[in-house]
Amino acid sequence: MKRISYSEILGAEALVTYSADPSLIGKRGTIVGEGKNIVRLADGKRELKLLKWNVMLDIVTRNGERKVISGMEILGRPEERSKEIIRRKR
């Protein structure tokens, strides 16, 4: 499985395709931040905090690439995920 870097996610347009909370399904916006266990999604009016382990996102990265990612794939601190990608390249 290819890991997703923090820079790919930040600023990407996202659509919530699955969530244990049905009121979040179909919400869309721009990913404006990420923590260890949450993703912050801004829809223009407000900012939603989504639990990573609880969602599946359909994202379009800044370079136009479309990806469907589970929150479990991006679980953990973004800076740790970036370090892991660098270590794998060596």
C-alpha cells in the first residue's frame, strides 16, 4: 500500500463517502489541517473536524489526481507519516 504524504492531502478537495455518523456523508470541502486523529475540512462557512478512523474520503489532490482513502491509511501524526515515506525510499 502506498502511503499518502501530508503535502498531498493539505489543500485537497474532499468528499466524505463513508462515516459512522450519517450526517457527515456527502459533506465536501477543502482539507485545511490534520492532526494525529482528526482531519479538518473547511466548507466555506465552517470547519468540520472528522475523526480519521471514522471516515472514508474521496479526494482530488492539487495536481488533479483523484484518490479514495480510508482515514485508517492516514492515521497518526502527519510529520511521522512523511518520515516513514522518506525511510522507505532509502
